Amino acid sequence: MGSIGHANHQNEIVNSELCRLALAKVGNPNVLVNLISRRVRQLNSGGGALSRPLFHDVAGLGAADIALREIIDDKMGWDLPEEAALIEPAPKKRRKSS
């Protein structure tokens, strides 16, 4: 039973390392969560070319680990929307009451 606990602990270490490396590529943790979530849904959908991993060695990896490796290995791309500059609205001109 000790070997099973060790295997789970080892998997957690690998997974946290994959998260750290993927976050270094993406830069924003919120964007990373969205990328992983979307890719996991694609991998779990079970149909078409999008549901296949983009690399061969997937033995023992879950869908989230596969998505993380795809980001790290530059197999998956993304575009960030341009940030719009916030413009302060002009104060409303009030009419003088007579």
C-alpha cells in the first residue's frame, strides 16, 4: 500500500511542476485555467481530431496533464484580446436653473 501512496505523491509533484511551467508560458493564471478547461473538454469529448492528444507519449497522464504538456511543448496556441484603454467619461454639463 505504501507504493500506491508514493505513486500518487510523485504524480502530484509532476503535475505541480507542469502547472508551474505552463504558467510561465501563459503568464496569467486565469487564462491558464480557461485553456486547460477547454482542452480537457476537447480531449474528453471522444470524437474527431481535436479529441486526440497532440503528442504520442501519454501513458499514465490525465487529460489535464496532457493539456499542460501541450502548452509547455508549444503544441497549443492562444490569442489574448487586446486590452482596451479605460477612458474616463466626461463630466455631464449641468444647465443652470433660472
